[in-house]
Amino acid sequence: MFLGFIDPPSPFAPLEEWIEFRSSMEKIRPRTADIQEYIDQANAEIERLKGQPETD
């Protein structure tokens, strides 16, 4: 049984959800090209979200 995310979060998901998704994907072995693409996507979204000002 797979314990973790299966699909990437929504583009509107908060930073924390993207970090958790990336962490979940990094645990998968073997790391296939598909898994690496998900990790790369998560890294890009995390960087994008870190660059945005806080909206409270």
C-alpha cells in the first residue's frame, strides 16, 4: 500500500502542502523519471510560493 500523496497538489495549494508532497515523493524508490518530474514540479512550486508575499 502506498502511504503518501499520489497526485500533485492543486496549483493553489499552500506551501506546506507542496513541501509535504515533495517529501513524500523523495521517499519513493526506485526514483523513476515520472517521480523525478513530480519532485522537480514541487521544487518549482515551493520556490514560487516562497517568493510571494504573505496574504493575511
